[in-house]
Amino acid sequence: MEFLSQFLPILLYLAGIVLLVVLIILVIKLIKVVDKVDGVVDNVEGKINSFNGALAVMNKAAYGLASISDSVIFGITTAISKIFNKGKKNNNEEDL
């Protein structure tokens, strides 16, 4: 029993030291991986920023097409509503 009371703390200290060394190594590797990922993200960000001009042009073209289609649809719906409301106006005038 006396042997175990002297041996177990030594064994726990050794296990703690090994665990600390392994954790330090893992943290160092993790820092290297994060640095590589940061480089990749910077590279991707630069490439995306190179498309900003093209995306702005496409956005303006899409906005222009949307406003043209809105105008056309508004004109068509106005014409159709005038056709259908014409008959209702004639009926209302006859009733008076």
C-alpha cells in the first residue's frame, strides 16, 4: 500500500506532463492550420473583389430589365382594366 501511495502520484505527474506536451504540439499545429486558412481566405477575397465591377454591371442590367418589364406589365394591366371597366361604366351610366 505504501508503494502505491508513492508510485501513483509519480504516474499521474508523468501522465500530466505527457498530456501537456501533446496539447502544446496540437496547439502549434492548429496555429499553422489557421494561418494557412487565413491565406486561402485572403486569396479568395481578392478573387471575389475582382468580380465586383462585372457584378455591378450585371446588377444595373438586371435592374433595367426589371423596370422595363414592370412598365410593360403595368401598361398591359392598365389596358386590360380599361377594357373591362368600359362595360361597367356603360352599365352605371344607363342606371342613372
